[in-house]
Amino acid sequence: RSAAAAAEAALAEAEAKAEEQATAAAAAQTAAEAAEAARLKILTRGGELKAQLAQTVAERDAALRERDAARAAVAADRAQLEEAAAARGRHSQEVLLREQEAEALRTELGALK
């Protein structure tokens, strides 16, 4: 009977150890699942940050293109103004020459009288 009692005690001890190991395995599984969830969260956040960075870069590039287009428009306006000023200068010179020619003709006509 003592052998049966010893066997029963050993069986109870083995069952208790098995229960402890099952609890430890469940805790390890829960920890592994939590670690995987954290890893996925980090990857997701990393993806979000990459997308946000790409958006920021795209917005910066668009702003730079707008700036360059504005600079080109200003340069075109400046060139147009310079051309208009040059044309105005040429016109003024032509008018001055005509006035000088007319004055010379008047002087000649006055001398002829």
C-alpha cells in the first residue's frame, strides 16, 4: 500500500509539474504573441512614418516647382519690361531724330527766306 501511495504521490507531483509547465508555456506563448504584436505595431508605425515622409517630400518638391515657375515668370516679365524699355528708348531716339531733322529743315527754310 505504501508503494501505491508513493506512486500516487509521484503521479500527483508529476501532474502538478505538468500543470506548472503548461502555465509557463501559456505565459511564454502570451509573451511571444505580445512581442509579435509590438513588432507589427512598430512596422506599421514605421510604414506610417515612411508614408508621412514621402508626403512631406512630395509637398516640398511641389513647392520647389512652384517657386521655380514663379522665378521663371518673374524673369520672363523682367525680360518683357526690358524689351519694352528698349523699344521705348528706340522710339524716343527716332522721335528725337525726326524733331532734329524738322528743326534743321525749318532752319534751312528760314535761311532761304
